[in-house]
Amino acid sequence: MKHNIFNTSFTKFYASIKSTKRHSTKTIWLLLLAVFIIVSVAVQEFMRPANLANILIQMVPLGIVAIGQTIVMLGGGIDLSVGAQISLITIIASSIMGDSTLSILGVMMLCLFLGSFFGAINGFILKYFSIPPLIVTLCSSFLFQGIAYSIHQTTGGYIPSVFKQIFTASYGFISVPFILFLILFLIFNYLLKETRFGRYIYALGGNEEVLINVGINSDTIRIKTYIISGFLCAITGLYIAARLKSGSAHYGSDYALLSITATVVGGTSMAGGLGSLSGTFAGALMVSMLNNVLNNIGFKFNLQSAFYKDVIIGIILVVSMFFYRKREL
Amino acid sequence: MFLEVKKITKKFLDITALNDVSISFKKGEVHAIVGENGAGKSTLIKIIGGIYHAENGVILFNGKEVKISSPFEASKFGINIVCQEYNLVPNLSVLDNIILGKEPVGQFGKINKAVAKKHLEEIIEKYALHINLNKFAGDLSAAEAKIAEILKAYISKLEILILDEPTAALTDDDVTSLFNLIAILKSRGITIIYISHRLEEVFQICDRVSVLKDGFYIDTFNTSEINHDLLVKLMVGRELKEMFPARNTEQLNTKEVVLSVKNISDDTHFYNVSFDLHEGEILGIGGMTGHGQREFIRSLFGFHSLTSGEFIFSNKKNEINNPQTAVKNGFAFLSDDRRNEGLALPQSILRNISYPSQDKRTTFGIIHKQQDRTVVLKLVKQLSIKLTSIDQNVQGLSGGNQQRIVIAKWLLVSPKIMLFHEPTLGIDVGAKQEIYKLLRLFTKEGISIIMVTSDMLELLHMSDRICVFYEGKIKAMIPSCEATEEIIMRAASGKKIDEA
Amino acid sequence: MTILQKTHHKKYYSQHTKSVAVLFLVFIIILIFSNIRSSSTMPLQDLFNLLKQTAGLGIISIGQTLVILTGGIDLSLGSIITFVHVYTIGSMNNDPAMILPVCLIGMLIGGMTGLFNGLGVAKAKIAPFIMTLCSDYILHGLYMIYTKGQPRGVLADSFRMIGRVRIWGHVAVIVIVWIVLSVLFIFILKRTTFGTKVHMIGANSRASLLSGINNDSIIITVYVTSGALASLAAIILTMDMSAASLNLGADYSLDSIAATVLGGTLFVGGIGGVEGTFVGSLIIRQITSLLQKANIVNWAKLIIQSIIIIFIVALYSRKTRR
């Protein structure tokens, strides 16, 4: 008997009664382990300690942004403006940061505030106009991108060396960026799993009406998820500006797609309500690992790996979406 | 008076659902509201529960006028409502759902689940409720979901508990537990407003009963002072003859079998369903909600996957794997959820009626506009659809008119078998009568109908044969001449019909 | 995506026609304003130039309109254009015999991308924006690999001659193609069953499926058409260029969305049409020209377009709570 898998969005009443298939995060970490083993066997250069340590550093910006993206997506939304926000922050930071400690700290505070503010813009537009998050964040990404270009068309700006030194310090496998990521991961994971706010985010993505009926302002929860995303983009932007010692309107370009990839590969559903940060962590590692492998192979065969990377990431995302499409609330 | 609603009027577009209704509720009483489908019961309680707003009238609580603008506002007054529709967050556990909004918090904002869990487990044990706090709400059966929602209301600040058809999906054991719970609440002085079609329940646990009919308030009685038949008469108030058109007198068994269903299962919701459908027959499918009827009827339309079994129609074994094939083979499907599955609300009536069959009125894909409009207008007239213009949006029409548009759409496709899921859900009594007339008309023209319905009167008086589902299997197949409400209820509860 | 809103769709059928009329007025006003600003002495010639400059965007936006009408979005158009463009220039080798094969393969590139998109959206049920965004990335990688970062090649002279043809001395070939395609698709959307189905799928794809419509084939066709139109536009735009540019497609994805939305096509509801997009394209192009003159085009255009889209979408939908 042929099977007919009908899978578009269900009417709320029975969508909720259908079985909630969840991919446990164990599955994703096992998958990550499997890929790791395959890659380490297939590509010799991969297993060099320096390379592995590098991966842990390379995954940090993606990991941080993906935390924010996951939180937004759990609430049933999506944030396509993350890339543009990152770029804008790198430009702002590199434009006004000076050498003094006061300046550095001040600019950092300002950027964190601005990132939250950008996120709030997304959130408030969503609240007051009935426009899907996709469109709002698509447009706000162009808006932020435009603002970024208006300040600086080219790569440039100034970042004090000490800023770079602090944020890129590392010793063996331990690095400041990775620790930063771990701290953020632990904080937000706790937030999601143990606090009321975290429960409400899951409820927002699962059945917003119920949340409203118990007296919680769902709009506020939603706005906060976008603020968190913006805040984390700001941290990422500051980190990238430190690492590259400059700012550019292009630095953030890939992060929208990559953060969605890491989140989806990590098991979070695009419909909202299902998923976890631990899965996203694995997803970010997976993407970074593949990125690293491609660079290694490319270097070996003298290819322009950057371009192959785009193709492969695109294919991976399509495949993951296909694989995960049976998930339903 | 503890709670009073005075002169409540509620309109939906062109239909007046409630007309100047005034009822008083006493503290600590169990007060039933009865009436046919479409009489306005759900509407009234949704107004009290803050889900709807009335155009006119006031609500008085403890003598003071109150404005209840949302379910949350209602809960602040201690009014908690458990609706028929599902109201849980599917991706959270039952425990999380019950304490949603009132989680006890400890240090660093950490939710203290242990405390809440213990408290709830005590209640569950006390009333012998069949619910697992750890299960995800999306994995629950209809019965478990209902219990979860009742629990949720139970642990809130409770002065008035409103229950809309709570027993429709519950097992007998659950019902006993629920009644115990209600008894305890009553002893604590909590008022229970209870809507049910099962009049025996009303007499069993309710102190008073109010009757609504066609949106009007009829009267309130002490349950000790009235009997079943009188109550029904007040509810329906018209001869059943008026409501339901006479059946076709021909012997349907002798007619051709248009669909033969053999042992179809999906291994999750229904198993081994078999029957033959004759030409011009109306096969009614009843039983408690959530026992596989929904998935079953959708599987006939190719819209829900089967794991085994086959259907035979037009004398050939056929595989229907998607709605498109189903339609090509003469099936039509009218969903219980018109707005999401039957109509494209932002589009015009013309398009909604014409589009599936529009290919018939084209040359090389180009539509014959005049012909298209004429055909649709003719149908609109035939079905008495009230509209200003066929170019207006479907959005603005009442439930009855919308259902007629869906029917019109299908008529143009010339179906042989029409599958209805709740044919008169959300439709006012007047429109219902007309739809029943239409259904009989269709059968006279040779169309066969399978109809899943939770409306007992509809099931009894429209079906030629009644098929009762219990836990995914056919528990009873009864010809209409032998069917009574009791027999159907017994089968729906899983009892053998001939048990003593 | 979960979208919890209750929007009032009033009588949009007639509202759409009204909005296109208003839009046309807006366009005239912008034209007059630009004319006064530039104190140009040849307004008619300016108009013909505008038409020619808009044609590429106009053609691409037709495809975008079709996709958005079905409730989707096509973010891969920019990369399709760039890829077909560099391929056309890169493979022609100044050989007239290559014109036809190269153009056909170019169309195939766009069509195949559209097929890929359509299959992903219809069969694999992947959200359109992710699917087309992925295609965008994949194509971007592919054309960078093809050109190795340095696009080169020479077009055949006869090919470039086609680009210079002018009807009645003023109207360029590309403008004729754009107008013909617009009229064709306006007709298809309004007067054929295919068009009806496009609108109905966008309005409620579930109801459409449950009415026996073959949603998948309509959706796939729409994405293939969008891809093919983008290829066509790329080929025609290339006729007018001497050197390859990796930036050609860059703005077209966003611009086509802006033109479509400005033209009154909504993201939900299956409401809208190509007639609005025609005027919308002209307005977007004119705004671009004005910004170019003021030398702020890079960033100002992004900002202005994003605001326009949000504003228009907000205008057409109103949020109502219970």
C-alpha cells in the first residue's frame, strides 16, 4: 500500500493532538560524532591538534548567533537580520573605538545596547503590524545593511590591539572566545530550561493563544526573544571586529543562513516550540567542522574553497530541511 | 444571585446567536444549559468566559456589573472555562501546561516543579484520574486532554467552573471521576455551569437546568421538577418532521454498492474498518469524539495514510493516495474546519465555487467568463445562498452560507460520494434544516453520503445506517429503523448493544 | 511558520484595482518631480530611457509576482541573473553560431534552478525563503567557481546588435519584450484556470489541495517560470553590456520584491497581479535613478526599499485581536 505523507501545516485543533515527534539532542550529537569520525579518517590534516583547536575558535561567532536564532525560532519566529546586525556592529565599533580602556568599555556597552535596540525594533514592528517575521526581518536586514553602507562602504576602521589580544587569546584548546561561548550557552540554556520565561518561549511557539489566556503578554515574550538575538549579534559583532581588527558591511553576510542551518540541523523546528540549545551547539560544531574540512581540502587541492563552501552549505541546509520535514508539533 | 447575565445579545455577521438572554446562577449550584446544536449554549458561556464579547447586555457578578474582556480577566474573577476545543500547548508536558502562568519559582528564577507535581499527583490519586503528568500534551488522547484541561481549571482560583460538553470524549471511569470532582467543588460552594447533550447526566448531577432554543432563553427548571421528554420538547420545540426531511422509502440494500471498504487501518487511530456503501445511501458515523472517525474519513479521501486494507469502487480496486485522485474518482470532502480547509476566505465567492471544476468551462485553459458566472449564479440560487454579489469575499458570510458555498463547489465537480465531517457544525438552526433538505435531495439523485457527526439527532434522523466507532473499530452497524439514542450511546461507550 | 494574526480582508477584489490606479498616480507624480529636479529638456526621451532601464527589473518582477501570489518568495533571482550573465558572456567566444546554444543553456540554468526550487517547496515542503535562499547560495558558489572570480569573455557582435535595435527609433527590444510578457501574464492570471489556481493556492493552499487541485504542479510551474524569466532578463540585459559584471544580479532579488509589493501583491491571500508590478517596477527604477544622481544609491536604496516594503505590507494588513 502506497503511503501518502501529507505534511503541510495543520489546523490548530488537531495539530495539537497529533503526536509530538521530537528528535532528542542525543541523536544530533551522535550524528556529529559520526561525521567527526568519518572526517578524521578521510582527511588527515583534520586531526592535527592545531586544527581541532582552531575549529573550537571558528565555531564561536556562529555558535553565539545561533543561540539567539534558536531562541527566536523556538518562539515561532525567525531572524533574518542577524547578518546585517553583525556587520553594522563591526562598523560602529571600528569607527568609534579608541585606545583608552574607557573608550573600549564604553563602545562595548554601546554596541550591546544598540544590538538589543535593533532586536527591539524587529520585535515592535512585529507587535504593531501584522506582518510575518520573515518579511519584517528580511526588510530590517536590508535596513541595517543600508545603514552599515552609509557609514562605511569599505572594510576599515580601527580596533585597538589590546582589544583584539584579549578576545583572541588562547592556550591550546582553551580560548577566550570559546569560554565566552560556553558561558553564554550555559546562561541561555538555563534560561530556556529552568525559568518561567523559557517555558513561555516554548509556549509562544507551541500555542500562543493558550499563553495569552493565562494572562501572559505574548508580544512581550516575542519582543524579548528578538532583543536577545540582537544582543547576541552585538557580542558576535564585537568579537569579529576584534578578530579581524576592522569593520565591514560584509562581515556578517553569511550568518543569517548559517545560523538557521546550525539551528535546524540541531533539531529545532521552524514552526516553533520544538528544539534545544544543546542541539544548536552540535549544529554549530557540525557546520564549523564541515567548513574547516572544506578549507583543508581546498587548500590541499589548491581550489577556491570559499565558493565550494557556499554550494555545500546550501545543499546541506536543503538536505537537513528535507530530513527534518516530518517533524510536527 | 451569584452570577447573572442580563439581556445578552450576540450577533455573528448576519446571524443572531443570542437574543436578549438573561439567566441567573446561584452560588454552589450545578447548573446545566441545554439546547440543540446551534441554540447558543457555547456562545453564551464563551461570553461569560471572556472569549466572546456581547453586543448588548451585562454580566453581574455578586451584584456588581463586570466587564470580562478576555479569558484571563475571567480567571481573575474566578471564572474558568473548559471549552470543547483543544487548549493546551502541545510541546509542553501536561504538568507544564497545568501550571502555565502560575509556576512556583525559587532561586535564580528556577521553576520549582517538584512542589507543583506533588500537589497535582495528590489530586490525581484522590479522584483516580487517568492522566500522566509527564506526557507531552500533543501526545494525549482526547480524553486525557480534556482531563488535563479540567485539572488546569481546578487548581486556579475557582468560583465558577464552566464545562462545555466535558464528557463527549471521556470514558465511563473518567466520567465518574469528573462527577466526584464536581461534587467536591459543589460542597466548597463553587458554581458549576454544565453544558451537555446527555440529558441523563443533567438529571444525574445538576440542580437546575436552563433551556436555550434558537438563541432565545426559554426557561429554567429544578431538575427534580422536570422530566426528560418535556425537556427535549422544550429544546427542540418543533416536530422532528419539520427539522429532518423524510427518508427515501426505497430499499437501499438492493441498490448498487458504490464503495466497498475492506479492512482498512492506519494502525494508530482506526483498525479493520469494513462496510459497503450503497447508491443514494446516507451512512452516519458516530461514537465519541477522538475514536478514529476523523482520520478514517480523511483516509477515504486520500488525505491520511493507510497501512493496510483496500477500497473498491466502480468495480475496480483503486488506490487513492491523495485528494486529487480522490476527486477524480468522484469523491468530495467537506471538512469540519471550513475556514481552514474548505474555503479561501480572502477570495471571492465566484472563485471559491468555481475553481475545482473550472477546467470544464475553458478552452485551451482560457475561462469562458460568462459561462462561469452563469453556472455559479444558478447554483447560488438553487442553494439559496444569501449574498450581495458573487464577487464579494467569502470571509463575510455566516457559517450556514459558507457551508452552502462549499457544497456548491463540490456539486460542480459532480461527485458520486460525498464525505462530510460535521456537516452542520457552527451553523444556525434555520440553515441546518435547509442543508438537511439538500442532503436528501442529493441522495435522491444517486449521490451517496458518508457523514461523521457528533450531533445525535442528526445521526439518528438523517442516516440510513449508523456506524458507531469505539476506539478505532466499528462497534456497531445499525439500520436506522432499529437505532435509538440509547443503543448508540451504549455502542459509543464500548458496551455490546445486547448486554443487559 | 506560525502566524497568529486575524486580518480583515475586505473587498480586496476591487481594492486591488483601486490600489493600482493610486499607484499609477504616484508614479506620475514621481516622474513629474524628477523631471522638475533634473530640469530636463527631453521628457519623452527620458521616459523611453526609463522604460528601457526598467525592463530588466520588470521582467524579473513578473516571476517574483507569480511566486509571491502562491504564498512563496524567490530569493534566488539575483544569483540566477548573475550566473546566466557570466555564462552568456563567458561561453559565447565572439562566435555567432554560439548565440542560440548559449541562450538556450542560459534559459535552462534559470529553469532548472526554478525546478529545484519548486520541487523543494512543493514536494519536500521546505519553506520557500529557505529553499530559494539556499539556491541563491549554491548558484553563487557555482558561478564563482565557473568564473574563478574573474568573469571574462566576448559576446558575438550580432548578439549585441539585437540589443541596439529600436522600434520606431525609440523603443528598445527589451521594452517590447517586457510589455508583451506583462500583458501575457496579466491575461494568464486573470483569464485562465492556471491563474485562478495560482490565486487560490496563495489564498489557502490546504483548501485548494482538499478541493482536488494539483498544487504541486502549479507551484513547480511558477518557480520554473520565475527562473526562466530571470534567465531571459539576464540574456537581454547582457546584450547591452560589453564587459561581464559579477554584481549584475545583486539588487534584483530585493528590487523585485519591492516592485511586487508596491504593486499591491500581498504575501498572503493570493491577492495581487502583474499590472501593479508593472507600475511598481517603474517606480522602483525611478527611485533608483534619483538616488544614483544624488550619489547615495548604495545605502539609501536599501534603506528606502526596506521601509517601503514594511510600510506597504503594514498598510494592507490590519491586526485585530479578539
